[in-house]
Amino acid sequence: MMLVRLSIDLVMTILMIIEMAYHSTGNMFHEIFGVTIFILFIIHNILNRKWYQSIFKGKVNIRRVLTTIINLLLLVTMAVLVISAVPISRTVFAFIPIENGIIVRQIHVLAAYWGLILIGLHIGMHWIMIIGAARKLTGITDKNKIRTVALRVIAVLIIVYGVQASLDRNVGSKLILYYTFDNWGQNSNPSGMKVLFDHLTIMGIYIAGTHYILKLIPKKKTSGKVLHKEHL
């Protein structure tokens, strides 16, 4: 079951990044991938329905509060993304006679970029679990200092490049709706691979940042000392 969940999450993440390369995929595939993401998101929530049942149960801590906020915001963002997609659809929902305008497209872009960031935060919150599952599948269970240093260097490079990509793509203005829609925000029409890599690293900022910030928050304490500290 864990493998199924991770596979669904991986496909959703890949498709979400591909969705940002609108010019490369074209409108038809953009809409088809969008519907696919929505279906997988519903399946993801059904498989994790017990989480909703336990929101108000158990002890409250920083990690749990952050996880709840991020998950609920992601749920709202995905709903806005789908609702705003219907009026501007030219393929999948073209049969629905709804007036659309620039503001709807702006809202769609707003939800898309917030969705990208929230997915990054969501993955970052569960990165230890993901790495644990990956190690189990690959049989890599030993701790290696060289590998650890290499992974941290890669994380730093991803964050540095992701910050630059965020500035180049004017992500900040897209996140506050202070953005004039310009055909999916690609004036220079860069290559599809660069668009994908840019948005992958933008998401990577929040995955890596969340993961390493959470490492500073102890899970359990006794007599003021940390009992267990995760290592990657």
C-alpha cells in the first residue's frame, strides 16, 4: 500500500511540474494532465482518509499543526485550481458555456504556483518517510558520510538555482495576483526542459527547506534532551 501511495504522489508531482510547461505540452495535454492530477489527488485523499478522521485527536505539536495547515491549504488550492480551469478550458470542458476572462486565468496561475509550493512543503514534511521507503526498496540501509555530504551539497545547489529561477520567472508576483497574464508567463518561450528544471528546483526550495528546518524541531524530549534525531 505504501508503494502505491508513493507512486501516486510521484506521478502527481511529475505531472504538476509538467503542467508549468504549457507552451511545450500544448493546451490539450495541459488539460488532460490537469484532470489526471485531480483524479490522482482524489485517490490520494481517499487512501489517506484516516488522516482527516484524526485531525482533532491525539496530542498537538508543532509538526502536526504545520502538517494540518499545509494539507488543508493544499486541498483548498487544488479546488481553486480545478474550478478556475473549467471556464478557461478549450478542450476538456469546452462544451460548458461559461464566460471567462483575464482574472480567471490569473487566479488559475495563482493557484498553480501556490499548489507547486504547497506540494513542495507537503513533500518536505514527509521527506524522512519517503527516504526511508526509498532505502527499503533499494536495499540501501547503511549511513554513509560521503553520500550525506553529497546530498546536502546538491540540496544547497537546488535551493540556489531555485531562488534564481523564482526571480527570473517573477514567481513572487504570481503568488499575490499582482501579475499581468502573459500566456502562461513565458515571454521568452524557453525550452521545455529548462521550464521543467526551473520549476523542479523552485519546488525543491520548499522540499529541502522544510525538511532541514524540521530537523531542528525535536520530536520527543525528556529532561530537556532530545531522545531521537533523524539523520540523512
